Amino acid sequence: MTQALHDGPVPRATPATIGNSEFDRDTRVERQEPGQYAVDLSAGWSVGGAVNGGYLLAVMGRALADALPYPDPFTITAHYLTAAQPGPAVIRTDRAQAGRTLAAGSASLVQRDAYGTEVERLRVLASYGDLAALPDDVRTSAEPPPMPPPGTCLGARDDPNHDPATAPPIAGRLDLRLDPATVGWAAGAPSGRGEIRAWFALADGRDLDPLALLLAVDALPPTAFELGLTGWVPTVELTVHVRCRPAPGPVRIALTTRNLAGGFLEEDAEVWDGADRLVAQSRQLARVRL
């Protein structure tokens, strides 16, 4: 099956469109030479001084969209090696032989530390294709998560202790509306179920696309909060499957964790659009700092 997918000539598709939204500006990459891109990682997408992993994956996804002959990530896996910091970085890509429907490639993001030494931050392996060329058939037992309308869910505006001056910078770039049934942790009464659900959109109103979905799966509070844990939960590995382009408007995201052992937990995400389509799925392994 793999051989059949990678035979034959490959048409060149248009890379992911770059617009004028904050997300587009902050994920922009500049091709320096074939396979190498410069990027300035924005502090606006950071949490606790480190750049958010979903934002980093979107930046890598944009570079690979330019390096590969197809526009859309179908599956992308990132291993986070060291915490990325806001500022200049370099992405190096390596393209494998492509076929009629899929093209695979890898990418590495590096920065220089205070001593000028190059440090690798994350490494990615991905397969790209054209989501618009997929058939419309759907056979699934998956169902959208039961959630109240966005207007009855809880955003930053509903937190009496919310202070934009001290909130993580990424919070100002997202429009998150959390399901009240999954925010017991915010009141000091976590449910212990390991579930977080929310409506997700970008604060500036930009419609979501496959690259924005790479951000979305890692943008909610960690499920560890509903397990009664409050420490940092850094991602070790994150795999995302993009299934189709989302309809305009916010998406619903359901995160679940079923097992925490040895200081590590898994976190599964499903992303549903306004047409009740499962547009993306992910699983990550994260370390719990107790």
C-alpha cells in the first residue's frame, strides 16, 4: 500500500496561503535557501516563558508546506527536545521521494543559546497531501462532544481574577470558551476525570485552516488540571491527524486523559467543526511535574 502511494509524477501544489492575521504573521517563514528557512518566534504565543508547542508545530507546518509539493498536513509528529524561546530560529527541512497523492518530509528547528551554540528545539516528521482532493465519504462511530453553546461557556472575561497584564501572552490571541462541566480545577474542585472541553477560535477572527488546527490541539489548559495537578505539563511528543478543512467559525475541542503513570500522561484530542465533522485528531505524551 505504501509503495502505491509513492509512485508516479507529482504535481506542484500551492503552499499554504499566508494572510495578514496575527497568526499568519507570526508563523511566517522566510526561505533562505532550498530546505532552510528563517523564522522569528513570537513571544505572543508563549506560556511561562516558553513558546507553545502547538504554535511551534504550526510554524514547522508552514515551512513543510513550502518545501513539499502538496499543501496540507495529513499527519505530523513532533518530538520536543528542549524548550523553544521567543526570537530567531532556523528550520531545516528534508524531503523524501514523493508520489501521486502524498509527500513525506522531516524538519528540525534550532536556536542559538546564550553562548552561541546551536540547540535543536524540536524535530518533525510529516506526510502532506491535498485535503481538497479527498472523497466526501464518511463512515464513523465518533460523535461530537456534548457542549453548551459558546455564549454559556466560560472565557477569560468570566474569571474575576483575570488580569491581562499577568496572563500568559498566548491567552490574548485565543478565544477559548470552556465547558463549565470541565473547569472544576479553576475553583479548586477538580473532577478527577481528566477531561477538558472548549470552543476554540483565534481572537482576531481569522478562520481556521489545517495549520491553525495544529495550534488548536495544544491550546487548551492541560487535562492534568482536572486530575488535581497544577504544575507545568511539557509535551514530549505530539502527533496530529488532519482529516479535512474546517468550516468557518469556532471548533469544539475535547481533550481526555485516561492514564497517568510514572510521571507521564497521554492526552487525546478531537476537533469538530460547525458542520459536525471530525476535522482533526491528536495524541500527545506529556511529562507531569509534580
